[in-house]
Amino acid sequence: MLASFFADTKSIIKSRMGRDETGATAVEYGIMVALIAVVIIAAVTLLGGGLKGTFEQAQCSISGKTYTAATSTAASTCL
């Protein structure tokens, strides 16, 4: 009786372990993509203003003009 119980348990475990888990994998990849998107959006939101100023300064330097950074009362200028 005990041997029969172990044999049945073993067959149940084997049948459950052999299941196809492609759906679970797809869900995991979807969650990872969503988390990466959230990180990218947060980074762009936090760094967006600083990057804009950096690119404006580079544009002025390339064109041979002088860049004046923005202040609380005036916008940045490229003269």
C-alpha cells in the first residue's frame, strides 16, 4: 500500500513537472518589458530638462555662438 502511494505520488509529480510553461514565460517577459519602460520613462522625465540644456549648448558651440544658460527669470539663449 505504501509503495503504491509513493508510485502514485511520483507519477503526479512527474506529470506536473512536465507541463508546458511557455505562457508563464511570456507573462514574465511582459512584466520585465513593462518595468523597463517605467524606468526609461522615469529617467527621461527626471533628466529631460538637463539634457535639453546640454544639447542646446552643444548646438551653440557647433555653430560658433555663445550659450547663456537659463535662469529663473530668463530663458537660455544662443547668441
